[in-house]
Amino acid sequence: MLVCSAPGRAGIIGNPTDMYGGSVLSCSIAERAYVEIEEAGRLEFETQGQTFTVQDRGDLQLRDDLFDIGRAILSYLRLPDLRCHIRYRSDIPVKAGVGGSTALTVAMLYGLLEYQGIKAHKYRLAEMARYIELNFLRVVCGYQDAYMCTFGGLNYMDFQGKQFYREAEAELYATIEPLHSYVPELPFVLAHTGVQHSSGAVHKPIRERWLEGERTVRDAYVSIARLAWEGKKALLQEDWSRLGRLMNQNHAIQRDLGGSGESNERLIKVALNHGALGAKLAGAGDGGTIIALHQDPEEMIEALLGAGAERIFYLHPSAGVQMEDMDTLPVPETEV
């Protein structure tokens, strides 16, 4: 049996300019998606107590169910005749704006390539995962999730030249700069609103405005990319007050474009009212998760839970996609 996993992620500052040739400072979280692959007499998926058998190419058509990611990957790899049992689960909150679906895509893609003895370096793997999400799952998405779930850690990422989607062969690779060895403290708290959303549904209307050349949107994302440049320096200097101010500016710009949501705004207000130096979206808005910068967060966390936060979790610059040792796998908590 082959077992692999990939982490979720949270955008600290700069998101969503990964869709617009900008820069993003992002960190993985401890929660991961897990995929197990073993030989079998037929091609079958299993998750949450449900199974689905692929008998022919027609079974790879999307059905808006628990197995669409697997269908999309098999369609991309052109592997309807593969014979194995693919079981998967995830500790990452579902549709929470922390890269949960991408983590599963990356882990499953990596596992299936390894199962066939195919090696792909991490840049290639990240681009393959993003291509699958955009062109097979039809999700309007940027590059942050695919790169973070693949590389893991705490990274400053530059997506210059990637503001327009290209065919896979023409895509440029992003620049990934690991920072976790320079920053021993990460005083951030993530609060899940409990509202599930599709990141593509949030991004699509704003993306269309950007493509149409709307000056407000174009200027906004140039400004957010600059905030990420400044945020990198503030993080490395552990200048939390400055980084908090930059995060607040990032959120204000995205909120004014219509990229937030009522549940996000409620929790962000609570965080700021309880001493957070900065608070913003950790991913796409209209639900999902917020990230708050606070060096002594206990009172803030209690207030967030009281205001309806469904779950609290933290940044953790853990490894990116990797093979797992069967003897050290954590006990399953939830499934995707």
C-alpha cells in the first residue's frame, strides 16, 4: 500500500493576487489530506463510507459528489483502465478557504504518479494540480493553493507573469522563497466561520471584472501585491504591529471589491475588538476562514467562539506533499 498526504494552507498577506501576477505570503497548517492507494482488481474510490467503481470513461464525467476530484485526475492522466483501490480522508475543514480540495488533489495526483513509477518535481506537480482544478474541475483559481499544498512550509511566493492562464507547456513556474527557518514565532490564529463556500464562485465575478480591464480592480491588486512585499519584511523583522496594519489594508481592499462576506466581517471585527493587530481573509471570502495576528490570543479566541466561530486552528509550517510511513500515521478524525 502507498500512502501520501498534503497540507492545507492560509494566506497571511497578498491573497488573492496569485491570480493576477502578484505576490503572496502564505503558510501551511497542521491539518492534512491523506490518500491510500493499493492494488485491486478494479478501479475504485472510497471515502466517508461510500465507494464508487470506475467501469468505463463515461464514469469520469463530473457528478458534483465526493468523487469528482478523483474523476478529474484520472481524466487528466488518461487512466480509466488503472486497477487500484483509492481511499482518502482529510482533517482539513471542508470548503473553508484553506486549500482543502487542493490538498486532496495534490495528494491524490502525487500518489497516482508514484504508484505508476512516474516522478514529477514539485514545481511541475503544483502546475499539474492547478491545471486539473481549472480545466477539469472548472474552478476559477489562482496558484497559491497548488504551490502551498505541494511545497508546504512558510513561503513568500512570486507569481509574476502568471496573470493569464496558459496551456500547460507554456506556464511559467512561480518563485517560491521558504522563510520558516527565519521566523521562529508565528502569532496567528485561524477561525473557521462554519460557512462552506466555493472559492471559485467568490473569485469568478471579480476575475471577470479584472479581465474586462476595470481600473478599480486592477489598481486594487497592484496595491495588494505591494502590501505582500512590505509584509515579507515586517514578518522577517517580527514587526507585528506593521504586519497587522498591512493585513488590515489587504482586507479592506478585498472587502471593498466584494470579496468578503457577513460571517467573515463579523469574526474580523471581533478579533480586532479583542486586541488583534490585524485580521483578514485566509482565502476566498463569503464564509470560510479568517486569520488574525495576536501575540496573546486566549481572550480573543474565546470571543471568536462566542461569536460563532466553528473551529480554531493555527499556522504550522509543516512539510508539503509527501509519502507517509504507515506505522506513524495519525488516527483519523474526520473524512473529506
